[in-house]
Amino acid sequence: MALSLPTLSAEVIDKDLIPSLRFPHDDVLTDPDDIKQRRHDAERATSLGNNYQGKLDIYFQTADGAVKRVYTTIWATHQEYLTLKSGITLPLHAVLAFDFY
């Protein structure tokens, strides 16, 4: 992805706070290749979550432009959003990057 993870300055939050956040209406990524890579990474993260209960960091942006990071399991990737552990959803268009361990 065009966004380099080591340079991201992100506030670490608990996944339970995600439902209280506001997200941008437009996609946080503009490059079509980055958007395609994000979809691929989301599908990979879903496999990791379902097959191994594996967790990863998700970097995403809120409506106010702040970058957040959450360490969690992704259970499903839908067209418009991700379903995380505990049924919490995160809009896919707000996701900047994934960090696999």
C-alpha cells in the first residue's frame, strides 16, 4: 500500500469503542491499486481470523481525520464493511492498512 505503516502515528483504541466513532463518507484511499490491495488484505485477514483466530492491527481513519489502530480478529469481509469479533462493524472505506504479524 502507498501508506507506510512505520510512519503511521495512530492512537491505539479498544474495539469496543468503534461503534461510538464517526467515519468519513469518502474512501480514505484514492489509488485504485491501494483499494484493490486493501480488499485482498481484508480477505486474507478474514481467513486468518476464521481459520486460526489470529489477530492483527487495523489502521483506520475517523471523520475528523484522526488515525486509529485496533488489535482484533476479523470474522467477515463484506462489500462495504468488516465484521470484527463481538459483531462490531468497521466501514472498509475507512481502513488505511492492515498489519499482519
